Amino acid sequence: MKNSSLLRGMSRDGSARVFVIDSTPIVDAAICRHLTSPLASAVLGRLLTAASVMGSMSGEEETDSLTLSLGGDGPAGRVIAVSDWKGNVRGYIQSPGVDLPLKENGKLDVGGAVGHGMLSVIRDSGDGEPYTGSVELVSGEIAEDIAKYYAVSEQVPTVCALGVLIGRDRRCLAAGGVFVQLLPYADPELIPVLEENSRALREISSLFASGMSVKDVADIAMKGIEYDVFDETSPEYRCTCSRERTLAALKTVKESDIMKMLDEQEAEGRPRSLEVVCRFCGNRYEFDEKELI
């Protein structure tokens, strides 16, 4: 499969910036790791796509990260996506097997799976208290909720389109997203143009499924507006877990609690060791008592 592709650009008059991502390989990697149902793949895939783009908007330090968290009351449960400043992303869905009837239009019911609740955005530069902004979910369809977050929490008018297309074999056929944001002192005449262009982006996954590139999609989003491409990168689904990091996290747990868990293992006839499974990638790490105490 081809690599993911993330394009970043700006209108020549400095009024708007555009981000377009073909996240198909990222979403497919998540499906393979979490063995998600088609509906769960759409929910997690959209959130991963958004997080990758939003992470790329952050600073340019290795410690910079962005976390999107969906806390809805729907059957999907908690959904989380974490991105670095390059757009590399990892994610987790509490109920990977979630399933609901299709909507009347034949689409997967992402909003029904997410339900009502909150979208939280956490920005962490690694050198202080993380910034957290939260908004009530509009629809649970994620793109509308992201747009509301930018309008309410950051006062940045944003066009956001996200889409995931799943095949009969449950693999990702196409996935992607578009963000267009107005910058301070933007030319007001651009607003109706961008609104008109956004109508052609509603089926964003179908555009990528048809073979369009990120530049092709950016041309649709910025039709009638002169713009320049800054760069085009290849973000990945990438987990940052390791045995060392996992052990360091366990070291923060009270020794009495560790001993209790080890005793329970022994009482059940198992070795006195603990196994930790990374919820983002499924890697398993086992630690014996000598390492833990």
C-alpha cells in the first residue's frame, strides 16, 4: 500500500491555510492492530485523520503532542487519538466491535456510535501544564465537532471534512480529510468561495478512492483562490510504547499494589509476573517480580 500523504499550503494573500491528508494507510494500520468492525473503523479512522492534521499544526519540537478524546455516551465508548508534530498518530477505541444498523442513506452511523458528550483537545509541549479545550459534541460525526471546537475554543473559522471508506473485507479502501482555516484579517470575499468549495468535499473518502492526490483535493478546496503548497509529508500510524517506558510507568505504582497483583497471579497458579498490553498497538510486555520491586 502507498504511504499516507499530508499537504500543507496557504493562500498567496495570507487569508487562509489548507491541510489535506490521504490517511488510508494510517487507518488501515489501525484496523489491523485493533481488529475493528467497519463502524469502529470509521469512528477511529476519522479521529486519527483529524489528529494527524491537527498535530501537524502544532509546534516543531519532538516533545509536542496533541490528543483528541471523544467522550460520548454511545456504544463506541471512549475514543482517543494522539499525534506528534509531524502528524504521526496512534489511537484507541474502547469498543472495537461496535455495530449499529446503517443510516437511511446507507452510511455507517458514526454519530450514533459516538453519541452525546464532549470532544477534548489536549496540546502538550512537554515543558509545562498541557492546554485542554473541550466542546460539547454537535453530532458525533467528528468533522462538525472539530469545526465547532475551532470556532468556540480558538475562534478560528474552519472548514473540516473527514471520511473513511471500508471495503467488504473490512480493510480501508480510502480515508482522508481536509481542513481550511481563515487567518486573522482574511479577505471577507474568500468566505463564500470557501463555503461553495466545501460542498464538493462532503464525500472526501470517495475523492481519494477515485485516485485523486492530496494536491488534486487541495485544488478543489481552494478553487478560485491562488495558493502555494508549503510541503507534503508522509505521516504514519506509529506507537511510542517500549519496554523501558512501560516499566517506568509501573514504577510509579505503589509497591503494595504491585505486591497485591503479584499475589493474585500466584493464587491463580500463574507466575509472579505482570503483563502489560499497550492499548494503542497491542504490544505485550511481561515483567517479573525482581524488575518490579
